[in-house]
Amino acid sequence: MRELPEASIDVVVTSPPYNIGAGYRTYRDDLPRERYLEWMDEVGGAVGRVLAGQGSFFLNVGSRPKDPWIAMDVAQRMRRHFKLQNVIHWIKSIAIPREDMGRYPHIRGDLSVGHYKPVGGGRFLHDAQEFVFHLTKSGSVPLERLAVGVPYQDKTNVGRWKSARVDRRCRGNTWFVPYETIQDRERERPHPATFPVGLPRMCLKLHGVQRIRRVLDPFTGLGSTALACAELGLDFLGFEVDAGYAREARERLAARSRAAVQASLPFGE
């Protein structure tokens, strides 16, 4: 990253190691806490140098039930370099009783959807969310909130307020983005801590695709941010220390390109 020009990146979307002992192939994910936080501080400084003045840094950090402070400790280190403009909660699974959903006849029962990973013992709740810290230099970067907005459930809201001119409202800071269901983790998701493509896609759209020249992911992993950029037609730059993960990312991008070409061909070719 030292080779990148200052203020040359409009959006950074990344998910660094959480220091929770994840089984990476070439990285030790159990550093002493202070050393890990010093490293995150260095990452924050490096990102701050290359991020444009009106840029957005979307930093996904999770934790584990036995040590819930990790994400908040990382966010505190980022205070030296950025303003915390938004805190987004990435919801990976959710359960809603039917009685709490209101008067919607098309919903007939309780709702329980998403990625569920059981937690052993009787002390902790299932960890169903992670943080996405939206960091900026000024704290006042304009966003395209309706680009990731949702329709009103109650259509009478449209026109009730001056701001509700169309059937679309701000999604808010809770984003339900489930993982794709997999049967063989080693084959289908060979990285221990990747995020679904939908998460960086929403971050990029929220910032405003038309204002993005280049996107950076300094912890590329299997290339989820790169894939989101390919879908949205954005220039992408990424770094990855593990050659195997980098190879998987390139293969995913190549497969997406092949699929896009195939979809554009006339029927029968």
C-alpha cells in the first residue's frame, strides 16, 4: 500500500483477521492482543493515507462469544485516523415470531432464516451479527441511502411525509445478508472467515457507485469485494498474502466473467 498515491482510493471494503484463532493457512490469527491492535492501528494509518477526502472505509470486524471486545477495541484504534460516521450491524440470522410482524395476511407463520452456527455450553447466546464500521475522514460524506433502500410495508406512508415521495425508504443500519448454503466447507468455502458478496455490494451502492473511481480491499481473501466490483463495473485493487486464496479469488472472478459472457450469447450458441 505504500506504493499507492495519496487519496487515490474512493472506497475501501475489507474484513481483516479478527484475532480469534481462525484457521488461516499462512497467517497466525492469535497474536497478543496489544500487538494485534497495534497492527490494526497501522492498517488504519495506511488506509487513511490512500483514502480520498470524500471516501468511505467499510471495516467489517467480528468477535467471538468468549471475547466480545475485539471489534470494539479495533474501532477505538480507528479513532486516531477516522470519524465513525455509521455503525452497520451485519445480521447473519434472524428469528421473528408471527405475532410481532403486524397485520400482513401473506405471512402465515414464524420466521427463522439465515446462517446458524451452534454455540456450545450454556453461557453465551448464538453470535448472529458482526459490525461494519463506516469510517470517513470528515464524518459528513454524502450517501446514496435509497440505493440500498427497501419498499414501505405500509404503502400509506408514501406521500404522508415530504421525504416519502417514492415507495422506498432507508434500510437503516441493520442489514440481513445471509451466507449461501454450502454442503462441503473445504470445497465450497475454503477460507475460514470470508463474507458474502452481498455485503460489499451493499457498501459500494450505499457510498454511491457513480462517485467511485477505484475500490481497495487490503485483505482480499477469496475476492468477495472484487466480485462485487465486477458486478457493478468498478475498478478494483486488492492485496492477499496467501497465494492459495489469491488463486481462488482469480478463479472466482474468471468464472463470473465466463458466466457473464455465456449469458450474453444468443440462445443456442
